[in-house]
Amino acid sequence: MSAAAAGGIQEDFSHGLSNWWVEGGERTWIENGRLMMKADPAEKGPKAAVATVWNRTVQPGDFELELDSQVISSSQNVNNINLFFSYTDPSGRPLESSAESRQSAEYALYHKLNGYILTFLNDAEAAGGRDANGATKARIRIRRNPGFKLLAETFAYECRPGVTYHLKLVKKGGDIRFAVDGKEVLRAVDPAPLSGGYFGLRTFRTLLWWDNIRLRGLV
């Protein structure tokens, strides 16, 4: 179940999606104790090709988040795993109250809000997206909104379908660190860091699952 004890979240989805709300996508559901997200329609065009699922518990400003994710399939081989965190509405309006205006889950809609985006995906077409042997590397980046400002980016590790990745995100002040399978792969420093807000799970042109979500506040 979800819990806000010690300013954190522990989610096993035993209560379904009761502590989450959904924006966009083809389908979001619970299966075998995991959060499933499908946003990869057969037809061309953007419809239902993006999805964001928000947790209703307010996250603290400084936190440590750990979770597992696995891409099942991706028609465009993007294997898109995204984390949104520290999200708030600049107007002070509760984020969920404006969810209806984001039902398309269009990426640009989130760029108008306060928050960070952590992107972990397969991006072989980009410069630097393959190693010396031609093997695909992951593209990993952290951006800050509003304004979609790039804080840090790298090509490292991998992001493949059928592989379960253990992700760890730590934010303490303006220091943001991201690790995959126990290895830190990206660090960003924000000189004017955002504080607490909401965290969400997002994908594009991908069918994937999430599990073992644990978020705890840091002193």
C-alpha cells in the first residue's frame, strides 16, 4: 500500500491505482502487483503515444527514490523510461486539479510547470548513441522546468527491452544523482533547486512496467 510515513512512499499496488492519477496513454493498469503502462498505439500520429502517471503523495524536497522498471516492447525501439519529480504548478493550483487540461499528456504541457525530468531511453540514432563496437547505449538526461532547461546529459550503459533495471534517484538540495543497477550514471547540480512537489512516471511509444517503488525523505 502507499504510505506517507516519514515523508515517503512505499507502493506495492495492493490498493490498485487509488493513490495515482493518469494522464494520456492507451491503458494503465495493475497486473501481478506491478504498474503497467501502454502508450504505443499501432496507428500513426501522437494519439495515446504518451502517458504520465502521478503519485498523489507530496514528496519532500530532499529524497531518495528507488524503483524497478522493465520495457516489454517499443515499436520505435525507444524504450522510454522517464521520471518526473518536484513538480508543482507555478500558480499554486493543486497539480491534480488541472489534470483534465493535460489529458493528451503532450510533453510541452509539462514544460510550463515547475519540475525536473529524468529521461532514460534507448537513443541509438543520436550522436554518441553507440559504442565503438556499434552496440546501443542509453541516452540519459536531466532537465528543469519551466523552460525545459538541460542540466546534464550523457550516453552510457544501456536501455533494452526484457531487462529489469533497478533505478535510484537522489535529490539533496541542488545535487541530483541518478544510478542504474547500483552504478551512478548521471549527476546534475541546480544552483536554485526546486523543493517538494509530486513525482510521476512517464513513457513514450513504449509498453513497460514499474515495481518496488520506495521513496524516503532525507534529513
